[in-house]
Amino acid sequence: MRQFLNNYLFKYIHRHWNIAIADIDDELNLHNIKWMKHNYKDRWFADPFIIEETDDTFVILAEEYMRDDRKARLAKLTVTKEDCKLLNNATILNLDTHLSFPNFIEIEGKTYVYPENGLSGKTNYYEFEKQLKYAGELSHLPLADPVIQEIGGNYYLFFTLGNECNGNRLLVHVASNPLGLYKPKQEVVFKDNIARRAGRMFNFGNRLISPAQVCNNDYGEGLSLQEVTLIHEGKIKIEEFKRLYPTSKEYPNGLHTFNVFGCQVVIDGYKYEYPVMSKLYFMLRGTKI
């Protein structure tokens, strides 16, 4: 009977994501959260990265999940700064396999996007123009939410993998070229499930901060902000100094992307579309939401 109820209730576990622009204070707390306004009913948006701005708008790369297809493509969204209203939505990459986390790096005046595409079995990178143009293979591995960061003259690639992508093991590879051949450097093991990355690294005072996901009870339930420092023999140390959890009534169940742009940040959040059924399911499963 318990298994039957679990299987039945699982049909109602539908997350609905949206993205938002928020202000951050001197302690990286979120304020004045503005959720994106749009009229779509057949899709949702997550994994936002601000890539450009004008006086009045932000251009955001994001995952666009299509309900009918049950997979996502990558979109370039133009939203107003004042109220986060969606003005334009352009598809920039659509494959047979699910795409997400459109992280990017700038090299010699060009911008390259290296999204997550785990079901393809590898990780490619694309030159960013009006569309994304294939430019090469970053890794033969299906990296989950990869992040490239220059530290001490070398380039470090942070990611998780496979069935343990939401776990406590962070893999770190290193290369002399940002899009070159990355080789294993070290593995960072955390005390709980905060290994999966949640956005680009950024400078906070004299600290280099790497956002990560908290996945102890549910996927992307909150954020772990972690300080990254270079220690001996090219290895890095990662120490958590702050956690953030959803504070918004509109999307109260999750928070798993944090990308700083100046004094603002673009985030995402989710809610369960059938909250009563979802609570019953997680209660029977023995976890909480």
C-alpha cells in the first residue's frame, strides 16, 4: 500500500521554476526580489546567467524547460531592470538532449558558453553570437553544472558527476588553457550534500566566492556560499561561510542559482504545483520539503 501511494503521489511532484533579479547587501543577503513576469503557461525558466546589460535591461541566458517535451533548451531572455518583465525570448540552442546551466567564459574578446548536457555523454562549448555556434569539446565527461575559474595563473574546472551529482564530492580539474585539456587535480569532500555548483565565482571583498547547492533533503533546496583559496602545490581549499534559503512566498521550496552582477544578483526559485500532494509524498518517503 505504501509503495502504491508513493507511485501515485509521484505524479504530482511537479516543480515550477522562475528566475528573479535581486539586490544584495554587504553580507550577501537577498533584498527586493523581482520575479520575472511572463505569460507562458507551457514552460518555465531556471539557471539564469546575466551576460549583457543596457541602461534599462538585462540579457540573461537561461534554461527554458518545455513541459510537453519534458526537456529544456537554452534561451536568451531580455528583461527590464525596473520590474523584471520579459521583453524578448530567443532560443539559442536546442538539441535532442536536455540542456541547462548556460555558464560562460570570456576569452580574448569572445564569449563561450559551456552548458550542462549530461544526457549527451560529454560537455561541449559554443561561441556566443545570435545563436550558439559549436566551437569544441570541453570534456568527454558529462559534467554537472561546471564552473571554470582562473586561480593563480591556471584554470580550474569544478563539477560533479553522475549519480552523485547532488552529493558531497566535488571534482576539481586543472589546465593552463581555459578551453584546453583539463587533468584531475583533487577531490573535495564535504560533510553534507553541498558539492554541486550553483553559479559563477565572484569576488566579495578580498574573498573568491563559489555558490553551491544545498541538496540534503531535496534538490536545490538552498545555497551554500563557499570561499575558495589557493593553498600549496596548486591545490585549492573550499570553506563554507554562509547559507541562504528561500525567503519568497512566491517560490518557497527551492533556491539553486546565484549569479552576481555588480551590486545585484540573478537567482531562481521553485514551488510545487500541487503542494498538498507533494507534502504527502515526501512525508511517506521520509524526507521534508
